[in-house]
Amino acid sequence: MASATVAPEDVITDFLQVCNIVYGQEPRTNYIGNQWYQVNGQPVHYTILVQETQRLRDLAELQTATRREARPTPTNVRADTSKIQKLIRKLRRM
């Protein structure tokens, strides 16, 4: 099975973008040659770098989904407020 040829610059660009999204910083990355890259001084093979890029993409999606769920929606805020207001009214009647 033949694999698609991807330019080293594209691999590095994808990795740097995903790292920036997940960690908020970009690692030092360059192409050494023969499908080997250097990431923060450590040699990394192409397949490992592509797998790590995909893992970070999945992590970024999970973080985005978690942030969306954590935000209170206006309907939830109104529902909580109305419950609190009902409780206050009930306590005032006592």
C-alpha cells in the first residue's frame, strides 16, 4: 500500500498549530531528513509525529466540547434564578 507524500513543512505546520491550540505554545520543530524530525531537541520519526498530531487534534476537540458544556446557557441561568426566587418567596411567607 503506497502512502501519500506529505511535505515536511506541512507536517511541521500541522503539528505546531495543534500544539498551539492545546498547550498555548509552539515547540521547536525542524526536519532532519529521511522522515526524521527534531522536536524540542529529541529525534522523532514521521509516523510518531503524525500520530501525536492526531492525538492532539482529538484532545483539542475534547477540550472544546468540555468548554461548551461548562458554559452556562441563558435558559439554565433563568431556571436556576427562578428556583432561587421561588425559594425566597416561600421563606418570606413563613
